[in-house]
Amino acid sequence: MAQVLEFKLPDLGEGLTEAEIVRWLVEVGDVVAIDQPVVEVETAKAMVEVPCPYGGVVTARFGEEGSELPVGAPLLTVAVGATDASSPGGDGAAADEPSGGSGNVLVGYGTGAPAARRRRIRPERVGANTAPATVPASAPVPVPVAASTLAPAPVPVGDVSGRVDGRQGPVAVVSPLVRRLARQHDIDLRRLTGSGPDGLILRADVDSAIRHAGEATEAETRPAAEPVAAEAPTVHVGAAAPAAERIPLRGVRGAVADKLSRSRSEIPDATCWVDADATELMAARAAMNAASGPSGGPKVSVLALLARICTAALARYPELNSTVDTAAREIVRLPGVHLGFAAQTERGLVVPVVRDAHTRNAESIGAEIARLTELARTGKLSPAQLTGGTFTLNNYGVFGVDGSTPIINHPEAAMLGVGRIMPKPWVHNGELAVRQVVQLSLTFDHRVCDGGTAGGLLRYVADCVEQPAVLLRTL
């Protein structure tokens, strides 16, 4: 007899608590194999295809495309041992025991064999007043109700004070998704009476409040009826002002907003900058690429050379390859350089990380930057490839600007910004000449060092840009 197993949204790592369903890769009734991707989700870090650890027939899906689910919420159910979609109960050739799973895991979820017996909960319909019924393992498992008819399961949260838009008041615990929906529509949860157990506020309660608020607004703006005998005067009313567009801060945009806000609120940053003559650096790059020949491998980019200069600078000034442990009141100097670089994509700004950049030469760094950039453009970067950086290089010159004051990528201690390289008048060897000039800016955490150390690192970077031979001493 087939056994219906429930697959829940796994912990995708790095403290992520929810994900948005971008695209379902299977339909109800499809036969799936172990480790087959069944849904594509978008987290605050990246787009991820989630594999199912069970093989069998899909009996139900939970959540529509575009909806958000918290970690641990049901994604789908699979009839393990069923031979076709028409008989998930298992009258055909079914396995005697459930599949043990693949053993392959994402962060925080395993695919080991499920328990031989398990009590399952029938999904509760919105507004139902009856307690959920438990189903013994030997009884037929009911097919879950369609996801669109279900209210999100209440998820207890730490703050039960009911803070909504700055207001305080006692509110029964509701799920984060319900709280977000209420904030988006300016619904005061303190004024709602929950229809769930013990007065718990469900999504259906918030939806009802939204509808009533809309009806009230329409009634207030509807003009009063004129007497039949009276002729209403002609009034010319101007066109109504368009409503402001509201864009939810979620996914990549929300993650960027949270990180930048935290950086500015926690890190006492300062910025120093310098103009540098990059003519010799550009000439050295041209010579490197010419020496490789037409088929001598990938070209070395300016960003790769600057990244290599950064790793040499951090070896001299390790204070800036660190982080601050605020709880312990300690500066933690990190043993290796994991170099992040800012990449603009259609989904927003992301910062892929080149692992162990201090062990790589310019060619190796350039190849890794190219690989990660391509993954960023296609939305296939994993959360691990977007975290763990110790220093960030931000080439905003690609946008055609000369300078900036970068915001530190929390919890790092510094970021080097690079403007566009362009011909400018410059005094070279005592004479005025046209040279390739770039502005370099360093934003640093003033807790980890003083201005002298930050200025020393920036001056070393500028010296390497102006005279690449300086770098040869440390290679």
C-alpha cells in the first residue's frame, strides 16, 4: 500500500525564514524521482530549485506561484509506492516500505527514512470550528484541500505584544505572513476578533477586514443622491490623482535594505579617497592579454587586477580584514580573504564571494569572478556563494560615475570603491599630460582602526595602480 509523505519547505540556510514560490516544476499526478527538483523558489539570497527527497506520485501542492511560505510549511505530498496518479492509495504494485530518501540534503533538512508510524493532521479549512482530526498510520490518508482554500497555519512568534506600525496592544499570536498582510493594508490587529482557536487571528480575518475597509471607503466617497425634482448642476471635476505605487521590500531587494540599514545603524563608518593615475595599470593589462595570444586563455580584467591588489593590501593591513563581535566587545581578525564583489543583475544588487582570494593570482581570481557573474545573471547563485565575505570590492565605475561613499557590507570592516577610468589632464614627470585617471574610495569601520591605517591601505592600492611593479614585490 502506498504511503503519502509530506515534504516541507526546508531550511535553505543563512538564517532564511521564508521563500517565495517562483515556479512549480511538477503537477499533481506527476511521478517524481528521488532528488528531482519540484519547485523553484526565491529567497532573500538567491533563486533555488528545491529537490524532493521522496520518489512517487504527487498528490497535492501547497501555495500558488508568487506566494510566500515560511520554512517548515508543507510544499507538497507524495504517494510513495504508488504506480500511477489515479491510484495513490496503492492498489497497484506498491512498495512494502516507504522510501528512505536520497540522503542528499539542503542546509537544515535531512532525507532519512521516515518513522514507520506517524500521526498525521488533516488540514483545517478556514473558519472551521472543529478540532483537527488525527489519522492513524494504517488509515487511508486524505488528499489535502487545495492550497487556495487554506489559511496560513498560525506560526508562534516571539513578540506577542501586537506591535503594528508603531502601536502597542495585546494581540493573539499570529503568523508573520498575516502580520505582513496587515501592515501592507494598514489594518490594526488590535481591533480584530480572531476566528481561530483562543481568538487567534487568521488570514481570513485580515482579508475580511481589508474588504470591509474598501467598502467603507467606497461608501464615503460615493456622492449623495439628489432629489428627483431638482436638476443637479453641472460640475467639472479634474482627473483624480494616480495612486502611489507600493513595492514590497522582499526577496533580494528586502535583504539588501535590511543589510544596508543594519550597517548604517551599527557601524561607525568613515570614508577616504584618492585620485590615481591608472595609465600604467591599463598598459600592464594590455601586455598580459597580448602575451597570452589569441588562444592563450581568458583575458585578465581590470576588476581581477584590482582584486589581486586588494588581497596584497590586506596582507599588509590585516586590521581591515576583520569584523567586530559586539556582544564580546572584540575585534576578530580573519585568517583568510574571502573577497566579495558587487554585481548588478535584473533581480537587484548581489555580492558574490571569491573564496580564499588570498591564495589566487589575478588570472584565477578573474576566472572565478566571471563564473560567479554568470551565475548571478541567471539567478543561480546559491546562498553559500553570497555569504561569508570578509572584504568587498565595488566597481561603480561601470555606471559611468567617478566617485561614491560606499556603505560597508555588514558585518565586514571595509569596502573599496572604484570609479570609472577615463582620460584627464594630469601632471606626469613634471609636465601636463592626458592620463587614465581613476578615483578610489575606501569606507572603513572606525572601530577596527584609525584613519592612518585606512589611509595606508588606500595609498598602497593607489601605488599599485600607478606602478604595478610595486605589486611584484609581494607576488
